[in-house]
Amino acid sequence: MASETVVRKIEKLRKEIHYHSYLYYVKDQPEITDYEFDKLYRELVDLEKEYPELITSDSPTQRVGGKATDDFDKVKFKKPMLSLSNAFNAEELHDFHRRVTGGLGDAKVEYITELKIDGLSMNLVYENGRFVQGLTRGDGKVGEDVTANVKTIKTIPLFIENAPKYMEVRGEVYMPRQSFIRLNKARDESGDMPFANCRNAAAGSLRQLDPQVTAGRNLDFFAYGLGSIEGMEITSQAQLLAQLERFHFHVNPHYKKWNSIEEVIQEVNQWQDSRRTLEYDTDGLVIKVSDFAQQERLGATGKDPKWAIAYKYPPEEAVT
Ligand SMILES: NC(=O)c1cc2c(N)ncc(C(N)=O)c2s1
């Protein structure tokens, strides 16, 4: 039976490895060498081999631990995942603004803009800080349980310090462009059909039946929202993004706050071309009323929230 010192040693190693993984994969600012990291990891693997009863699902050694499955369980969301209505030009953004100010009795509105990532939306469930379940969006009411595959995504924290009792984090799983190009080259060489775009490649990689295959696809995740939550008070989208960063999630850095729809329109125009320099595909910008109380007041019609809209860029001409 493991002694108290072994238990403490294992917990210390896990915390260190989680932290250095965050620095390496999320911040891209490692503080130790790969050699030192590998030594810590090897030490934990050896201790867990010696004391298997101490292995927990949130240990960094359990990222690629799941077994292959032949289908995914379907799970009902506590809080449905809404979809976004679209705007395709400035006039439609003015219409959105008129609806928002009308619905808020002309109160002052702060907007926040975030890049719309071309991937697949996910719901990640954390209980007392431990990652316990990853669900695809599905139809917004029922998602598919792809937990074993989600665990292989290195920027998704398996354990969060000072987390609330229950928290659902929402965001986008995506495949960086460089990984997409490498994957299609390998598929071409092995005679497999190439994926049409990054989004299809991410969806195909996440819905793999074998987590070992998913682990090799270099998927990433941008956190941007919350599902059901207990034990944490957040009052705005801007505050939420800052809190998700403090929880060590990968948060897309290009979010900005604005006090007028005219500034939002300028931001939308600014990204029209410059988004092509990013390392991942985007298909627009998401514009949200930042204040959560104002979001509540505006509510949602059916599936679409009235406090957010997606501005969509025309699809890029496919490179022939
Ligand atoms: N369907 C949705 O509600 C969203 C979809 C997306 C997406 N693909 N990328 C970014 C965000 C965001 N930052 O809010 C959202 S929100």
C-alpha cells in the first residue's frame, strides 16, 4: 500500500506536469527543457506502474488511455447548445444593433468580438476541477460522448485548480492548417481520400473510434463559453474569457470590446483579409453583447440567442 509520501509525490508530479504542459502547448513558453519534462513524466509513469491503485483519470499519463469503441453514447445537455444567426453585410449588423438596443430600452451596450473558428463545437464537463466528459454539439440538445478522444487534445486541461464544483466549458475543436496539410499528404501517400478542409479533418479525427488515432492528429481547442455551471459568478463575456485563461484553457487572443456597432463593423472589415495569415481557419466573427444580465434580458428565440450574431465572410474561392 502506498505511503503518504508516495501519494504526495505523485500529486506534486501531476501538478508540475499539468503546469509545464500548459506552458508548452497553450502559452508556447516552456520554462523547462523537453529532457527535464520527459524525466518528470517518466518518474510519474514509473510511480503509477508501482502503485496502480493511485492512478486517477485526470493524471497526465491517462490522456491516451481510452479503448477503441464501436459507437458513441448519446448524452442530453443540461443546457442546450444554441446556434448563431448570421449577418452577411454591414446593414444586417446595424439591424442586429437596432434589435439589441430596442430590447434593452436604449441602455448602454458593450459588444465583444471573437474570431469564429472553423471547427466543431464541444461541451467539456468538469467536476471539482476534473475533466469528466467531452460532448460534441450534436443537434444542440443531445451530443455524442467523445471523452476518450477529447482527452488526447493537449491544450485541454485534465485538472483545473480552484475550479467551481460543476462547470461546463464550451469551445471549438479545430485542426491547425499545418497539421491539416501534413495529414492530407500522409493520406495521399497511403492512398486514402484527403479531407476537404480543416473542419472536416477535425470532425473526422475527433469522431475516430480509436483514441490512439485521434492522439496523432494534433487537434487543438479554443475555449469561449460556458454551459451549465454551479459555484462561480461571472457577469460578462470579457470576464469569462479572462477566467478561462486563468483556468489554463487555450483562449483565442483576438477578442476585443467595443462601445458601438460602427467600431464592430471596422473590426469585421479588418479581419476580412488578415484572417488568412492565421494558423487556423475562421469563417467569420462572433459579435456578442458582453454583459450577461443584458444577454438574459434579450434571451433567445428558438435556437438562436438574440444577444449574439455571427458575421460570415464569403467562402474563399477554393484553390483549384
Ligand atoms: N454556434 C455558436 O454558438 C458558436 C460557434 C463559435 C465558433 N465556431 N467560434 C467561436 C465562437 C465564439 N468565440 O463564441 C463561437 S460561438
